Amino acid sequence: MNQQNVSSPAISHSLEEVRDRFELWRKTKQVGSRIPDALWEAAVALCQDHSVLQVSRGLRLNYNDLKHRVRAAEKISVPESGCCPDFVQVDFGASTLPSECTVEMEAPNGAKMKMYFKVGRGFDPLALSKAFWRQGL
């Protein structure tokens, strides 16, 4: 059995395509030239489906440089309101209003918050949620 196949995970089709683009650029680049923005953007996009470590190894990129670019892209994608793009506002109709509710959130920086509350106690979970999402900016 080939040792290389055992130790390295299968590479996705999209990662393979971007790796081919990087290899072509590396073969034709001028000495000292920087990686084009389009290639960096493709690498950052891969980090939505793969870890930064997998992408940096697969594309032979500096881990810290890629991680910095991924974090910068995450900050750009957060709306000015401070809410995460995955934020879901739940609007309960009067007839379906639950008496108790639990909400769990996790920010890209790893911060977590879990709220348990009973409806109608003067508690504003939306304000607390907004404060939570702003803390990482």
C-alpha cells in the first residue's frame, strides 16, 4: 500500500482545480512577483469548505498569511448592524408564542453564548444577541 495515500486525505475537486491554477502561476511567474489577488480569493473561498491548514498545505501557501486573509474576509462579510450573516430572526405569531426558549450562538472567533429565557419577562434577547455579535468586531 502506498504510504502517501494513507497519510494524506483525499483532495476535493475544487481544491485540485485551484492547486492547478497556483501551479500554472508558479511556472510562469516572474521572480519576486506576488500571488495575484484572484488566486488569494480562490484560496480564501476554499476555506469555507476546508480548514485553513488543509488549504495552505494543498496549495503550498503560508498558513498564517492565508489565515489572516480568511479572517479579513470574514470581517468584511459581517453587516454594519453587527449581526452575523447566519443570524436568523424568529418571528412568532401570537398563537404560536412559546413560553420558554433556548438560543445558542457561536461566533467565527469561537465565542459562544447560550440564552435560556421565558417569554414575557421583560427580557430582550435581540439586544443581547446584537451585543454578542458586535463583541468580535
